[in-house]
Amino acid sequence: MATSLTINGKAHEVDLPDDVPLLWVLRDEIGLTGTKFGCGVAACGACTVHIDGEAVRSCQVALGDVWGSVTTIEGLGSPEAMTAIQQAWVDHQVAQCGYCQSGQIMQAAALLAENPAPSDSEIDEAMQGNLCRCGTYPRIRAAIHSAADKLKEA
């Protein structure tokens, strides 16, 4: 049965079972590999995408349960036109190995959309489900504060 999806503003139709995880639809069917597979049980956050602006773990959302428009890291911004959070990631040199970064950025973008001036504790709470094996948590927090300041100026 064909399912219609809007991903990064573009319409897609996929012919897959409803129980296929959105992560595999994005990576294997659509070819958007910026969303990473980390654990498969929604414990690491590497697969975080937005559905109607809400940060979700795409490894645990079945294709048949997608309720709205999907945004992946590829749809958030581009190297030529980075969002404030992406630019802050670069400015603060957050990434080390980089594997978790797309999920981290997507979670941070959702946080800033909901709370444009988060405190340290609000950042920690919002980001707690996104693991970074390299331990760049202080840089992540600094980048989120920096992006919040930049958004406040705009």
C-alpha cells in the first residue's frame, strides 16, 4: 500500500508496509542519510527528526503512524544558508566524531522553537535523550545559548 509523505517540503510516495520505521524510509527509500541509526530503541537520539515541528526518534515511529510533515537535518538548513543553531554548532566546534550531531541539532532546534531562551537546566532536560559519545555536552549547551542569543537579535 502506498503512503504519501511530505519530507523537507517535498512530496514523496513510498510503497512499504506501515510498520517500517520512519528512519529506514528516510535513509533507504528516500536517500536522506543525514538521520543516523544509533540504537534502534529511541535511547540515543541519533535518529531525531521533526514531525510537524516536534522532535521525535524516527527509529520508533512507524511509517503508518507519521502524523504530519517530516523535517530532517537536510531540510533544516544548508551549508550556504545555515540556521542559527547550525552556525552555532560550527562556531563552538561542537562536533568531534560527528555521528550524533544531526540528532543533537534537530533536538536543539525543536527546543529553541518551543523555548527561545532556555536556561542551562532546561537545555539539559531537553537534550538528555541525545547521547554524545565524545562528551561535548558543554559545547552543546554553549551553542544552544549562542543560537538563542542570535535568534533574539533577529
